[in-house]
Amino acid sequence: MVVMMAAAEAAAVRRGSEAVFIGSQIQRCQMKIKGMILLLSPTTSSLLSSNHSNSISSSTCSRSSSSRHKHKKDDASSSFRNIDDALASFNHMLHTKPLPRTSQFTKLLSAIVKMGQYYDTVIYLSKQMELAGLSPNIYTLSILINCFSHLQRVDLGFSVLAKIIKLGLQPSIVTFTTLINWLCKVGKFAQAMELFDDMVARGCQPDVYTYTTIINGLCKIGQTAAAAGLLKKMEEAGCHPNVVTYSAIIDGLRKDRRVNEALDIFSYMKAKGISPDIFIYNSLIQGLCNFSQWKEASALLNEMMSLNIMPDIVTFNVLVDTICKDGKVSEAQGMLKTMTEMGMEPDVVTYSSLMYGYSLRSEVFEARKLFDAMKTRGCKPDVFSYNILINGYCKAKRIDEAKQLLNEMIHQGLTPNNVSYNTLIHGLCQLGYLREAHNLFKNMHTNGNLPNTYTYSILLDGLCKQGYLGKAFGLFRTMQSTYSKPNLVMYNILIDALCKSGNLRDARKLFSELFVKGLRPNAQIYTTIINGFCREGLLDEALEAFRNMEEDGCPPDEISYNVIIRGFLHHMNQGQCNLLEK
């Protein structure tokens, strides 16, 4: 009973969440969805948010995880009704004389692991086995590695691997793959590759799951070319990729905006007789939408549904977002209705896309209605949702509602990010509320948000436009003493303000400072200083700066030419204008 009580207490720490069942799909909605994507305009330039990209990536990751090594259920696992039943069985076995074999205990531990949440319990029970004089075998130790990995203690997993080798046991492919998988999950890809190479060196040949784990990890860190190379080696070694392997490569190529290559892999896998799944279709549809290839996206959607692969929440979110950014918010609302008819509840990404669509049309009232409807339906807004609405209110110059939303966000337990603060600070500066903007700037530090270069640029611009050049320079110099260094945008703001105030001496000094700081002036800064010289009639200096642009590897653009020509015309120097035009 002592073992049962201690193990039960350890098990109580971790409880899994129940899966949400999505209702059956409705056949008559297929035509509605097909029609929706045909509404997309071929002229849309910007499309999908990072939130949708994250949705696809996380779906692929979870599907990959669930597709790892699976073992047939043994009799022990099917005989347990719950954890208490398993612990009672363990306790009975532990007090049986003579003790059952290690393999029988291992079957019991394996059954508990399959319950999906009692990893710390299994670790505790394995210790009790050793205290009872039972020597662990390779299967027991592999189970331990799996448990430590699930508890995000890969370091202890490696300690068990060292024990395996010390005992003279041969690590199995499952042992290595478990560790490789968890190294990838915690972002230690270099170590995962080292372990992969060590595994091969020990004569343990990788299987499809091992290869897929490494390929997925490489794609996550943007090394899609290396992943594709490993795919080739995998096939040369006689190991056949599965749908999860191809999914990782296709999604990696999509993220690299190499959609045509992703489509080539897609065609190749189908030629090999491997049927694509919803994850692959979602990735490709999103990639095509990113490039405004509506016809091809529509064809894939139709192909998918003809195979009885119905759109899921990710598919709908991609389509809703695309339609909204094309300005067709009413059609996106129709898509929302179709989702509901198919038994799917819109999530925070769906609502945020629609809100963003209304915000693009300056319909902040409609965006607010959606925001409230989302909360009413039990869908909790995230920081991204709040930021969309804060931006909408700031654009509409309804700054009080924007401030109220920021406070509400904090009250709801959400942490505003830099976008939240920057949007509101910009809105306050636009209305001339510099004191409030500066107070909010200070609050960022208090709430753990460090201002970024964009934050400083907003404040500098606001101060300069209100004529507070002294305060602007004070802020600029303060920033220079911190970890964050001024960029060209900030220098341009200050140089422009100095030129407009007639203070060319300080403008020249600041312009020269760029070279000292190792920053190369761009066409915009050169044009700003040239414009300042022209305003004051210093045409020789303007012409010298203009000619220096080419020498500094920054050829004049159309705006640069227009500024200097207007300057010479204003001061009646037609001859120089003719030379410049040549």
C-alpha cells in the first residue's frame, strides 16, 4: 500500500487534457467552400498572418509526434481500468515470492506509460523494482528514457543512455529515436544530429521515424536544403519516407517561400503511391495563397474534397484570412457561417482574421462587434486580437477606447507585447498627447517590456513634430547608452527635424556621426540632408552630397533627383539643372 500511495501521489501531479471532438462534416457545404475560394482576387498582394503559419506548423508537429514508434498493446495494458488498478497490480507483483521476472514488470510499466500522463509514476516504480533487487533490461531503461523526455528532462534521459552502455546493453532504435525527438523538441538540433551520427556509427540503422524526426527538426530551423538532402540519403539507404516525412519537407519549403519545389515534392510523393493528408493540403494551399495563386489553391481544395478529405479549422482560417485581406469581409462572414454548419467552432485565429479585415476597411465598429461576439461564445481573445482592435481605435482617433482595451488586456491576465505598446504610443503621438505617450513608454519597463527601435522612432518622431528637439536628442542619447542602438530611421528623423528648423550645423554633425558609428547612409538620409542644404540656398553643398551618393554606393533615386532639381530651380540655377538632367 505504501508503494500505491506514493505512486498515486506522484501521478496526481500530471493530468492530461481531454481531446475535443469535432462533429461530422456536412456534405452539402462542399459547394459553398469551393465557391468561396473563387471569390479571391488575383490582385491581392499580402495574405496570411504568422498566426496561421504557426497553426499549420503546430499541427504538423503534433501529428508527427503521434506518429512515432507504436507498439502493439499487450495483455497487461488492456486489463487495467485505471492507474489505481495498475498500481494495485504492481504492488501485488512486488510482494509475490519469488519475484516475477523483470520483463513482466516492464510490461506493466509500458502499460502505464500508454495512459499518457503518469511518467513520474513510472520513474518511481522503476526505482522500487531496483530496490527489490530486479536488474533493469534494455526495455525498462528505454521506457525510463521516454518518461524523462516527456518530463522535459532530456539530461536525465542521457544519464540512462550512459547506464545502458555501461551495463553492456545495446541501445535500440527506439531508444535513440526517443532522445533525438526530444532534443529536437527543445531546440537542441546540433546535439540531435550528433546523436544521429553516433547511432549510425554504432551500427544502429535509422528507420523512417528516426529520419522523419531529424528532417522535421532541420525544417524547423530553416535548413530545408539539408532536410531534402537527408530525404535523398534516406531513400538511397532503402528506407521509404512516409506521409509525415513528406509533410515536414513540404511545410519547410512553404515557409521558405519555395512553393514550386513543395509542389514538385507533392507530385513525387503521389507518384510513389503515398496519399497526401489534410496537413499537406493545408500547407500547400497556404503557400499558394501567399503568392496569390488562387486558381491553383482552388484546384487543390477541390482535389482534397474529392478525396473526402474535408477542410479543418486550419484550412478555413487560411481561406478566411485570405478573403479578408482581399477586402471581401462579407464573403468571409459567409465562410464563418459555413464552418458553423459543418460543426466547427471558429477559433481566435478565425475571429482575429475577420477583425483585421474590418480594420483594413476602417470599420472599427464592426470589428468591435466581432470581438464582443467572440467573448460571448466563450472564445477568449489573445494579444493579437486586442492589438488589432487597439490599432483600429487608434486609426479612428478614438484613443480612450484604445487605452481601455490595453487595461482590459492586462486585467484579463494577458501580457501586452511591444506591438500593443507601440500602437498606442503612436496613436497618442499622432494626437499630440506626448506626456501620456512618454508615461506609457515608461510603463513598458515596469511591465517587463523593453522598448525596441520602433518604439524609440515613434517617440522621436512625435517629439520632433511638436518642436521638442531638445527632448528628442535627450531620448536619442539615452538610447545610445543602452543595449539598443539607433538605426537609420532615427537618424533621418532627427536630421530632417534639424534641417527644417534651420539648424544645419547640428544636422551636418549628426550626418557625419553615421560614418563614425559604422552606419552607411541610405538614399532617404542623403535626400533629407540635400533638401536641407537646398532650403538654405547652400547649393554647392547640396551638389557635393548628391555626388557623394554614387561614391558611397548609394545611387540617387527619383526622389533625390526631384529634390535637388527643385532646389536649383527655386534658386534660379537653370544651368545646374540641365547638367543634372543629363
